[in-house]
Amino acid sequence: MIKCNVSVCGTVSKAAVVRNGKDGMPFTTYSIDVVVPAKSGINKTVMVSCIMDGDCAEAIVVGNRIDVKGVLTFKKKDGNLYFNLKGIEVSQPAAENKDGIVGDMEFKGKVGKDIDMKNDKKGKTFLMFSAFSAEKIGEEFAFTWVRFVRFVEEKEEWLQPKATIEAKGELEISVYNDRLNLGCKVSDLNQWEKKPYEPNGILQQESTEQGRRQECRGQSLGHLRQHDDRENRVVGKQGRLEKTVVHRRHTELAKEPVRQGI
């Protein structure tokens, strides 16, 4: 999971379109082009796909520069990284504002194999490592890597290759040799207990629960049948008793005229 609370400044590249959702409420979709400066090579333009609740088309005009605050997520497909923004607020940026995506990142994922302790030019110690977040697309998984930097004197013992982490910090997006890189300057790092992905286990659990329900129904039906059998036996006995009483009564009535005649 990668989620970022950001402010995106760029140029509207795709006209705003207003539609109604299933609940009948309107929402607006559009796109923004953002120029990301390169550390090596030329700058790269990133298209950010945006969606906002309500009708915001009047404030979003192709060619205009805007600033949008919202929640940014990423999707990896066919080796390409796509940017999706759920906008909350749109405004006109100041003239001196440059293109950019700034904000904070929340990350959950697994650490890669390299964890290094280094020193910067001022001799300050920092920790550097990479971790990935997995996303299931169809029958396959896509992995989005993030490079983390954390200024600490020593590494936590639990922070090892393949460890699962939960990290928060400043989002950094850069370009190197025409390739987009995601980074995070860590402010908070914790171990994350990831629940395993077990679709077969879920199906097995559902099958077991279904079997238990069927067993309970069978037991209930069995109890009902036994109850019905007991009732039938009681009714049968009562029927035989009633027949015996009636037979005796008929016999007595048959004998009475004979006695009277005598």
C-alpha cells in the first residue's frame, strides 16, 4: 500500500468531464501534466489522472495552471507507473510556483536485499534501503519500489531483508535517465505484521462453514423426524386405545338389550 497526501501543481492537459455516479451525485475527471526535474538527463512530464466530487469543470480549463490538493496513489502496469489523484481542493497557484508533487507518504511493504548505513558530506549518518509494495492485477502481482532514506545513528535489529515495514515520511519524486523514481525521507518506521494472501484458505474456510451449516440443518431435520416419529407413536397408541374403548362400548351396548329382554 502506497498512499500520499499531496499538493500537485501543473498544467491542465485533458478537459474536465462531469458525470453522475450510481448514487446520482456528480463527479469531475481531468488530467494534469507535471514536469518532474531530472537528476541526470532531461526533465520528464508526468500525467496525473484526477477525479473530484461535484461539478468542478468551471475551475478547470485546458492550458491553465492549477494546484490540486488530495490523495495520490500509484498503479504499476506493463512496467509503467501511473499517477491517480483523488482531488479535494483546486486553486490557482502563484505565478512563481513551479511544477511539482509535494507531500507525505504512507507505505506498507517488504524490504529488499540491500540495507546500507552511509554518511553524507557533513558526516551525518543515514540509513538507505529499498522496499516494494505489491498489488494484484488479474492473476499476477505488480511491484512498486520505493527508495527510503532515514537519518539515524544505528539500524533497528528487526530491519532485515524481506522484513515487512510500515513507513511514513516526505515524498520524493525524481527522474534518472528518463526513469521515474519514488523516494521517501522517513520520519517514522515500524515493523508491520502482514497477513498472508491465502485465497485457497478463504475458499476452504467458506467450504467448511457451509459444511457446518449443512450438518446443523441435517441434525435439525433429524431431530424433527425423531420428534414426528414420537408423536406418531403416541398418536398410534392413543388410536389403539380409543379403538379398544369403542369396541368395549359397542360390546356392552350389544349385550344390554339381551339383558333387558331376559
